[in-house]
Amino acid sequence: MSRVKDRDTKVEVALRKAIWKEGFRYRKNFRVDGVRVDLAFTGYRFVVFIDGCFWHGCPSHYTIPGTRAEFWQAKIKANVERDRRQTIELEGRRWGILRVWEHEIETDPQGVAKKVCEYLRSGKRPYKKRDWRVVKGKHDMMTNESILTVEDLRDPTVEKAIVRNKRISSRK
């Protein structure tokens, strides 16, 4: 785990370059009211978090680890709890927050950058929609399905289950 980068990842650099080309300047890995954010636009009171799909429980791409599943589930749950605390704290202090998944940037860094720049230009805050996070998962060997429990980042009392078929790779 010591080799896992927590800053200057490929997706973070791609997003930063695209935002820079749009003419906006930012602070990277900056502390805002005691919370470290990936990108801070201090003059706009706006921050961007770039959440990794595995580490932050992306409902689209999270995979249940094959080993030490209980350890990893506790780790991911703690990350989600930290994300929740940070989001609620910064919103309470009137900061605009945009959380983007790493897969969104991988597929369309210019599109995500345009989204960030639109918020900055308009002065509007991102709409507070449901932001689902995986907090628990198990694999059913009989049906070969993954059953994921997801909850809303801002309201942990709102949860639902997602069932995904696991692809079986054939080895030759």
C-alpha cells in the first residue's frame, strides 16, 4: 500500500491540465478548514475531490477483494465515513463541492474540466444529488453474483442493494 499514490495521479494531472487550459488557477492538495482537498479554487470557495473507484466505493466499478475482504470493507467504509464528514463540514462552511470519480476523468477529462469551469463561471453550487457509495459487499458463489450495499454520501440512512453478475474468465 505504500506504493499507492495519493496525489499527482494520472487522472488528477489530466484534470488539472484541462482546467489550466481553460484559464482557471487552483491550489492542489490544499487544506481548506482542516480538510485536504485535491483542487481548491479559493477565490470561488469551490473544491474538487477526485475519488478513486476502489478506495471510495464506486457503485459502478467497485470489486469485492478476493482476500482479506473484511479488512478491505472496513477500510472502504472508513473512507466513505471520512468523505461524508468532509463533505458535510465544507458545505456547512459554505464551500461548493464537486466529487468526481476517477473513471469519469479517465473517459472524458475535458468534459469533467468543462463541468468544473461551468460551476466556477456561473457561481452556482453543484446540485446535491444522491452520491452512492459501496459500504458492504459479498459474493454469492451459488449464483456467481456480487451483492453490494450502497448508501448515500450525505444521508447514511438511505441505502439500497445492487446485484451484479461476476464475469468468469476462462483460462487456457
